[in-house]
Amino acid sequence: MLLNKPFGVLCQFTDEAGRRTLKDYVEVPGVYAAGRLDADSEGLVLLTGDGALQHRIADPRHKLAKTYLVQVEGEIDEAALAILRAGVDLGDFRSLPCAARRMPAPDWLWPRDPPVRFRKSVPTSWIEIVLCEGKNRQVRRMTAKVGHPTLRLVRVAIGPWTLAGLGVGEWRELAGAEIAEALPAGAPAAARRGRLRR
């Protein structure tokens, strides 16, 4: 199933501190997040009870692209985008080459709650980044490294699956054909069938 995770929600189903979790939005037993999305990030999360499908989505060797819309501080230029595309040395690892482009502010995007802090003297810009890996806080670290801290981060696609039709906090089941579209012919049979434990 696909969920449009709101800002401030932990990408897990329990939290001893009482913070908002996926359980506040999804009451289907036996599913868990395939991959993570930080609490302060928003957007598409895949939930499944199928271990083979979870492995397929989370394993960077399978190179299932993840697309992010990122609002950054400052007017990002082509030189900074070129560094992002080539791969950024983040100290503990170097990011793989990726797609990165500047884009207009997405007029279809919902307002964030709470809103991004507005500073009249500091402009912002939007970029689209497509990664085939997903290490902890990677996009935020990449944009900070090129001098443009991330203000808002929204994952809009995982492979062929998108946020289309999903409001904030809404989820839908994936049809078997949709799952098969994202998996290679050699993927485990259980994953290709698109089982969803209920």
C-alpha cells in the first residue's frame, strides 16, 4: 500500500514518547514501512507485509529510483546542481550520481503544517532530485554540502508509484499489476503476486 505521510509523523508504528506514528493513519495489521522517511520529511511511503517486496524496495542494488521535491534556502545555481548530479562527498560516504534540476515552486503541493519559516531577506528555490539510494538524511546532507540547506522535503515517487490521488495522510492499496511493473522478471514470486498481509 502507498501512504502520503504527513510532516512530523514517525515512519514506524509505535513510539514510547507518544509522538505521531504511521498507526495514526493506517490501521491495517501486519504491514511495515519498506524504507524510511524522516519525521520532518513528507510524502510517499510504501507499506507491505511481504518481506520479499520490502527487500526489493529497500535494497540499493535494485536501483529503484526515488524522486524528491526539495525546497532549499537560497537561489540554487547550475554549478551547485552539477555537484549534486556528480555525487557529493559527505565524509562517511560519497553519494552516487543522480538527477537534479531546478524547478518552479509546485503549485499543486499542499501547505505544510507547520509552515516553513519565511524570511523576507532569504530567498528559496525548489529542486527535483532523483536518487537510486537512500541513506539516512541523505538529501538534506547533500543540499547542505552545496550551500543550500533543505527547508522542505517531499518524496513524490518510488519507482513507478507516485502520490497521484493521495491527500495528506491518505493511503491506497497497490494492485498486483502495479507491483509487477516495479519488479524485474526474476523477483521472488511472492513479491510479483503482490501479497498484502491483513
